[in-house]
Amino acid sequence: MRKKILLLLILSGLISLIGRSGKREKVLAQTAIETLRPDGPGSSTQLSRAGCSVNWQCVDEETADGDKTYVYQSSYWDWRRDLYSLSDTTASGTVSSVTIAIRVRVFYGWAQVRTVLRTHGSIYKGSTHFINSTSYITITQKYSNNPYTNNPWTWDEVNALEAGVSLMSPGYYQPWCTQVYVEVDYTPTPTPTPTATPTPTPTSTPTPTPTPTPTPTPTPTPSPSTKTLCAASTSSGGGAVTATGGIYPDDAYKASERGWRIASYPGSVDFPDYSELQDLYDYDGATPVSNLSAITSSGIYRTGDAEITSTTNLCGRNVDAVVFVNGDLTISTDFVSPPFDNPSMAELVAARNNCDSSIAFLVSGDVIIAPTVNNIYGIFYAGGDIVTESAAPSPDERLYIFGSLLAKSFSLNRDLEVNNRDYPAEQVIYMPQYFLTLKDLLGQTKVTWRER
């Protein structure tokens, strides 16, 4: 949907221009406010809606329509948010600030609300407001600089911005939001004013023909364009290995010949977006580290692209940690040694205690496991793929995963050649103790067991 962009001119400031008299005159400069409204879904759609078919259409109107259309929070004691893409602008000049505005009320009692924005792939939450008004009120959050770069906003950043609302309901008291918009305060690029040619003073000589004053050609105002961003759909999968995309052995490899699989799995799960995990597990409060070797105590950490090598030694530190990886996680070595060689079930059960650390890796990109890796320990989430072999030569090592895997898709490409008849190339050994030891960081977990 194409939305109109409101342009409000405000007189403020002073600049100097040359007047027709040839003297320097002070003229009022113009600043402007560009108002951007939702025109499509953003990267998160978690709130319920009323009066509309898609969430962004409940909050996109230029004049708030109150209870006619709105989004609301119906999950008790839980923060949920919506992010929306915004109409593009072709304005130019120097951006002074970006302000997120939401119109909210509570159905009954009290609730908590805040603005939220997404820039450069990171999410920033505004100040938390406690509200108890049953009439709509406007709450704003101003950003003089881009919170990711801490530098003045650029127009590319403004056009790529997602903005929205985050709501928390402490019971039956539902918070509602009927309108979201963004105001961009900026000083437009000045348009040069042509200097008129002064009329010569007449003398006793014949009066010369005056030079006509050129008429400035008005600069047409470009029409604002819009953008539409498709929100990633939330799908469901099921099993000890869960994928929303698919589990696909490459054609160049052989699948296990005896059909290694989990039969009659009774349930499914919703695949969470990486940004949702950032919000749930306090990414903003996580300790930044330059590499995984810097994790020496329990807590929540964040880093960029990361690699687990022979010097990382996470299993010898006795830490409970949640690690956000903004990028890819490459696993180049075993977590414990010596490697397993077709162990019995009793040996696998005993091997669950070989690693004294409990770590959940939350990775925005891919988890790439080198083909020589024999074992890994932990909870592994990938916003992209989990790849169990990054090269093609075979036969490969068997891979033992002590923990859980969660990803959008999997490339399970290990090939044992003749041993495909007797052994699974990738084997997951469920580790419920990880969820117990990490409950203070990840929250409570519900596990369903069924006897077959």
C-alpha cells in the first residue's frame, strides 16, 4: 500500500544570503519533518490484531482510528512486539533526529509499553512506560543519532528502518496500540537563489535597454516512493532435529541406507526469529567478547563471527552460558577427546558427562561443522543452516551431537560409504540437563516424554 508522506515546514534558524541590494541579509532557514508510516510487515509479527487482516494495516492510518483497528498483547507476563517496514522518502538534507511514536491505551488496569526499532539488523527498545489510561495516549522515543553507529542518521538508514511497538500484559489487562509512525526532523538542502541583475542608473545619454530579470525555474518535487518488505513466515517442524526449510542430503552424497530417522514424533514447534531470541534473552545486556576463548564464567555473551578451535576448550571451564553470535559459527575441532569410535549405547550415555559446561549458541547465520569433527556439546540454534560437512571427500567421520539442534534448514551431508548400512552418519544424543542448568538464563522448559 502506498502511503502519503506528510511534509511539515517549520521556520527556525538563520542563514545568510545575498539580497538584491548587494548587502548581506539574514533570511529564515527552513527545517522540515517527514512523517513515515507502516506500509508492510517487518521482521517480527508477534502481536494479536483486531479490525484488520494483517497487523501493519491496524496502525498505518494518518489519523488514528481508535478501537476500530489496533494490535494488542494477549500473552500474560510476556513482552511481544511488532516491527513494520516504512514508506520510503526521497528527501535530502541533514537529519537532526528520528522519533518513533505509538498511540496506546490499556483495556483495564495497567500494562507496560515501549517503542522498538530495527537498524543494521539490530533491535533497540525504547524506555519502558507504565500506563493505566483507558484513553489513547501518544508515547515517543527520540534518537538524535543512529543507535547502532552512534553517528547522525543517513537517508539510507532512514529508508531501511523498521519501527514498531512492544507490549507487555501483566494479566487480563490487555495493552492496545492503534497507531505507529516515525517523524524525521531534518534541514533540507538549500536551493540556490539566482541573483537579479540591477537596473543601471539613467544618464543624459540614451537610456539603455534594461536587462530582463531571469525567472527561476521551479524545481519539481519528486513523488515519494514506497517499499514493501516480506516478513519471514513462521513455520513449524518436528523431531529432535527441527527445520522450517528442509533436511536435504546433496545429490552427490548417499543417504543412510537403513533410513535412520525418528518415527511417529508426536509434536511440533514454532521456529523463533533470531531477533525474537535477542529480545527474550536480554541481548542488550549481554557481555561483548572478541572470541569464544574469552568466556571464562557463567552468563550471557555476544560476539561476531566465531570459530571453535583446539584452543577454545569450552568443555574445560565449567560455565553455564548463552552466547549470541552475530554471523556464522564455525566448529573446527572436537569438544572432547579422544574421539568416539562406534561407541555402544552405554558408552554414549556415559559420554554425556564428558563436558562440564552447558552452553546455548544462538547464531544469526550458519553453524558450519568441519568434516573431521567427531563430537560437539550444547544447544545450537541457527537462523540459517546447520551444515555437518563443509567439504566433499569421503568416507567421513561419524558426528555425535550431545544436545539439541534448531535451524531453518539442515545440510546433513556426511557419507560413511560402506558403513552407511550399519551406522547413522549424524547422531543426536538428547541432553535434558542443559535445559535444567540453563533455566536461569533461558527460562523454564516443558519436556514431553512418551513411551513406545
